[in-house]
Amino acid sequence: MKPSLKYFVLFLLVVALAPFFIICFYALPFADDFCFGWTASENISFLQKFLNQYLYWNGRYTADVLVNLHPLVSGKILNYQLAIFVSLIATPFVLWLFIRCLISDFIVSFIASLFITLLYLNYQPNFTEGVYWFIGISNYHLCILLFLLQLTILLKSISAKGRIKLFFQFVSGLLLIASVGFNEIGAMLIPFFYVSIAVFNRKQEKEEKKLWIVFALVAFLASAFVFFSPGNFVRTHEFENRFDLLHSLFYASLQTVRFLAKWILNVPLLLMSLLVIIYADKIKNRQIDYRLLLAGLLIVVFTGSFLPYFATGVLGQHRTINFVFFFFILFWILFLLSVSEKFLLHQKFAVFKNEKATVVVLTVSILIMMVTGNSFKIINDLRQDNFRKYETIFIERETSILQNPSAIIKKLKIMPATFTVVDVRSDTAWWVDKCMKKYYTERKQTTFLFRK
């Protein structure tokens, strides 16, 4: 592809992604943010704060560290928004590092990373809780980035030698332990991923196979600290309809079919799939069996539904579906690469390998994503000035709480479609109301969210 065409596509992607980054500075805390903003402000040691979470609420040891570093401890809303912005801008960068293992061209790999980022952000079922909520990024989004970074470093270690090889493997091992500790879905899927590669991928050398086995054992050990933590048993008892196996299998299967159909039949994804098949011969493929990749894809999406149903009886806010959607995209691409190589589809579709046609397909895909999905919600909210109105009434409510701490907290009258937040119920018994009240009235700090 000519440099001018590459830069045109790159520019279009930056324009399409810009709204997602801009609204980071409209994001405001909600629900669990106030709970952890309050507990993280307690006048006790950081270790005790961590143990309070790990022993009495959940086994997400990495997320438990992050939530106790909650930006609301500072009392400044900008810190909250910057944390979201940094996690978001890290997404295409980490993706680019991973894709560079497959594509040697610098600009093309960057275009691919931006395209996947746009696809991921635009079609998440609940992207408010996926990327615009500190608790969401602490439990799910950062898990994606850390695991992908860990896998990238491990892949680089395979071709490295000497001390660099050992250093890469050591760093990758540490990142693996951290990756498993974000949430239960990751704690189940990551060990499964390593075991699958070690057992079923026959096209690897003996030394490489041992490496995958070692990392599988490390992942299993780390996941045990998640699933068998004291806090995890405490949390599961909060849900009356837990551990119904048949109910979970049935509804998780339905959700798997639902989301797979929704994603695979998505026009931008279909157009991207065509390009992946056509240019499969230009990509460094690890030659993983396409059947293994297809099985992995199905298991990933199924797990994202099954575990919530099994642990709580409901799917909830689709946070886990946001999480597995990212891995669905990667598995889908790798699956198409493997199928194209196995059945020589890139040769059969060689007639379509045209620079101008490629640019047209990419342009059409990007333009569609700019006016559909979550992009449409953002544009509509910006057009109606909903973000400014949302911030204004948020500040007014904060001021009223500080002036009259004993008063009932009022629900927000205006909420952008972009931010589908969990708000108060004007009910002193409701947990969101209680957390917000405690954050504003019992913190030791003297500064509050919008105070300069």
C-alpha cells in the first residue's frame, strides 16, 4: 500500500477514535467508585485495606490493589478522568506491540491496532462500565492489556537468546500472575489458554512446549488464589440463585449464540474478515490449528456468560461480555488466518488483492463505525450538550450533599445515553446511596471532587 493511502486510513481512524478519548474528560464516578473511594480513604495501612477486600469480599488480588489506589482518594475529578484516559490510550499501543509479532510493516500494524480498538470500543454492549468507569477498568479492561502485554513479551522471548530470553520470560511470568488476579473470567480462561497451547499445538519445538507447560502451571496456581480466596466465598453467598448448573448452561448457551451472531454479522467485522483472509499470506502466522482457535473462540464467549450465571444466577451488566468481546476479535482474526492458510483462501481471493479496493473497504468500515454503535451515542450526546448538563447537575448534587449531609440524595435528572451509570435510588437503604453518603461525609480529606 502506498504511503499516502496508509496515512489517509490512519488519519480517518484517528478522527473516528477521537470522540472516545474526548469524552474521558466528561466521565464522572458512580456506584462502586464511591464505595472504594471511601474505603481507600480510610486511615489504616494499605496492606489492611487490601486484606479487607481479599479476605472479606473477593479474590481479585490485582484488582484489589488497584481499587485501593482509587483516584477519588485525591478528591479531584481530573485524576479520575486521567486514569480512564491513560487506560484507553494504552489500548492501541499494547495492541500494536502484539500485532507487530504478526505484521512487520510499522504503519500497517498501527492501522490494524487502531482499527481493532475502534471495533472493540464501538460495539461493546456496555462500554460505560467497560472503559469509562474506574472499577470497570480495574477489574476487566486493564486485565486485557496486561495479559496481551504478557503474551507479547513471552512470544518475543521464544526468538531471543541468553540473558535477554530469561529476562523476557521472568517479566512475562510476573505479568501473568498479575493478569490472572483481575477477575474470575480471566482466572479461568488464561490457564485454559496455556494448557490448550501446550497440549494441542503440535507444531512447536520441545523447548517451546516446556515453556507453555510452565506458564500453564503458574497460571493455574495464580488462579487458585482467586477462586479459593476467603473473600470469594463470602461474595458468592450474597446471591440466592447461585450454582444452578442447568440454568447456567442453558442461558449461557443462548447468550453465546446471541453475541456470536451479533458480532460476526456486523458489517465492519465482515469487511475486516475479508481483508484478513485476502492478506493472510502477508502475516506471520504461528500456524495454530484452526479447529483449536474455533474451539477457543466458542469457549471464551461461553465462559463470559456462564460464570456470571453460575455465580449469581444472572448475566448482570454485561461487564464480562465487554471483556470477552476483545478476545473474540483476536481469536476471530487468528482463526481466519489459520483457515486462509489451511485452505489457501488467500490464493483463491488473490484477484481482490488491490490497494485501492483495500482502502475503499477500510474507509467504508470506518465510516460505518463512525455513525453506528457507541459512536452514534457519543455524537448524539455531544449534539444535545448532554455531557455539560450531566456535569452541572452532578456538581449541584455534590454541593447539596455537603451542605446538608442528612438529606436524601436525589437522582440525576439528566444522564447521557453514552454513560449508562448506576445511580442512587433516593433510598437510604440502597447501597449506592450509602456509599455516596459515606464518601462525602466520612472521608478524612478536606477536598472534594470539584473543589479547586
